[in-house]
Amino acid sequence: MPDGNGTVTARVIENIADIPADVWEALAGPDNPFVSHAFLLALEETGCATQQAGWLPHHIVVEDENSEIIAAAPLYLKSHSQGEYVFDHGWAHAWERAGGHYYPKLQVSAPFSPVGGPRLLAGTAPDSDDSRLTLLRALETVCARMELSSVHVTFSTEHEWNLMGAAGWIQRIGRQFHWHNRGYETFDDFLGELTSRKRKSIRKERRAIADQGLTARPYVGDDIRPEHWDAFYRFYVDTYDRKWGYPYLTREFFEVAQDRLGDRIVLMIAELEELPVAGALNLRGSDALFGRNWGCRDDYPFLHFETCYYQAIDFAIEHKLGRVEAGTQGPHKVQRGYEPVETYSGHYIPNESFRDAVEQFCREEKREVEWEIEAMAERSPYRQAE
């Protein structure tokens, strides 16, 4: 495959363990733990991202004429659309009704993690965008050779999204809710930015936690003990059971991830009379805390807000992190200081008529998402400038 700098080749590698960790990390960068070699390896080694789970690793690498890896992407051959959080079930049903086969498909993502970040990994060299575009062409080639319906790059950066648009891929946006640290020294500093009514509401919710005899605190890295994981795993599985979902993460994964990621694992635990009753798993990046999984033993008023949102804000302020990303769904987060932001994905569909239909859908959806973000921003709890 020719490149402006010479001949490059692309190949698929089915085990991330076969890619040198230092090479992968140099391309991925240090900011986002969900595309780190350690996180992805933990998913594979503990049976989470496997063919049996419908997530067969098919990582793609691009090598230069010296066989040096210059770009890579966490790629999976998917037999369903579960665990992605960018929903394409409607596309799949339409394609199947038309007599086609939507699955298997190719998915570039951090499995089970609705977290934005780099997906086309190429480092920061001056020609890194050339490598990313080469990577996109390689994905198209793999799709054609395997005779698959599509390739999807989900929760990418905005920059990558623009590159995908320039390469002719379909662009799609979604929305999430992030909290932004505006240089706060304390939680009260943050509350001081809110309207009086919202400030009082949050204080009331936090007081209710103490009034119920509950406490919540973060455990980081080696402070997390096996009994914490035992309790959290019970909460995690119970949450999926009640929501008719599938708990992809195994009990083993959590301790392996802790061992590999160290202080990047932040587990919020809520206790009643020293017994864990709820937990929220977070991963720490270079400038963000990423909220992931939550579970609770019983129904305690406001405990979800405390464990998932307010404890995360406290942690970000204490450690001077720039933002908290609270995951998918939840317009209720706006009233607690989290603001709507766009998320990005790109989609390659070789069938022309199917591509045209999906592209039209994404254009209409984009208008709806932009309107929704604007409407939510107008309900912001922050005091407006004079």
C-alpha cells in the first residue's frame, strides 16, 4: 500500500499481547487509559473481549518500509452491537430486511466503554495524520477482503472525526455530560458557581447521605482490597441482571486491571455500618476522571448521585483534573453541574444505497442532537454572567 513516505503495509493481529506494549503506548499517548495496552490486554486475558463474547480482537497495525509500526487501532470483529453505546440496531434491522448480512462487522473502539478518546493511534509526529488516513484506507481494505457490511469507529476524538469526514466516511454525533473544573479549590467553590436553588438542592442531597448513616470515599490503586472487588462485582452483576443486560466484565478482570493500571483505577465505595452497599468504578486519565460502572445493593435516596457524581467531582478538584466524564445517558446530570457535550463516530459502508440511507439518517440525527444540547445548555444550573 503506497504512502507519501514510501511503501507501507497493514496487517491484522488477533492478540494485543503480540504488539509490543511500548510501541502501542507511544502511538496511543498517556491521556486515555481505555486505549492503553494494559487495559485492552486485561480485557483479552480475562475473557471479556473474546470471540465467545462477540468481541473477537482484530487489531490493525500499519508498518513502514522498515517494518516499524507507525499506526494502530483497537479493532474487533463483532457479531452483534452490544457493549458499544453508539446504537446501530436500526441500521442492522434495515439491512437484514433488505436481504443483507449486517453482522459480522468491524468495530474500532474501547470495548464496553462509552468514553471518548483516540482511536486512530499514530502518535504526535508531523506526519501522523497521513498515518491515520493510511489506517482508514487499511480498514476499508480489510472490510472489502472479508466481505463485511461496515466499519465503525466510535467515540473518537473530534480531530479524528474530521479526518474520517475528509476520507469520505459517514460522520455521526451523539451527546454525553461532562463536568468541567474551572480552577476550583473546593467543592464549595464549585457550588458557588451555581444558582442558589441548585446549590441548596445539592447540599440537601449530600446531607441526606449522612442522615442515612452512609459514607462514601474513593479507593485508589493498591488501597482497593479483594473484598472491595467482591462487593463491587456483586453490585455490577445485579445492575445488569435488573436491566436485562449482559455483564461482560469478569470478576478476574477487575483485579487484573488494578494490577496493570495501578493508580489509574479509582473505586468509589459507599458503606453503611462499615459494609459496602454501593460502588462506582472510575479510571483516571492525565486530565480527566472517567466514570464507568455503578452498582448498589439496595435503594438509598441520592446515593447514586453521591457515589457517581459528587465523589467524582471531589476527586477531580483534589487532584486538579480538568474534567469528569460521566458516561452515557442522564439529562439529570445537568442539574448537578455536568454539561452536555458532543461525541463523535465515523462509519464506513461500502454499499452505496445503504450508505446513502445511513448518511441521511445521521444528518437528521445531528440536527436533533444539536438542538437537544442547546436546549439543555439553556437549563444550565450555573449562574449567568452579569
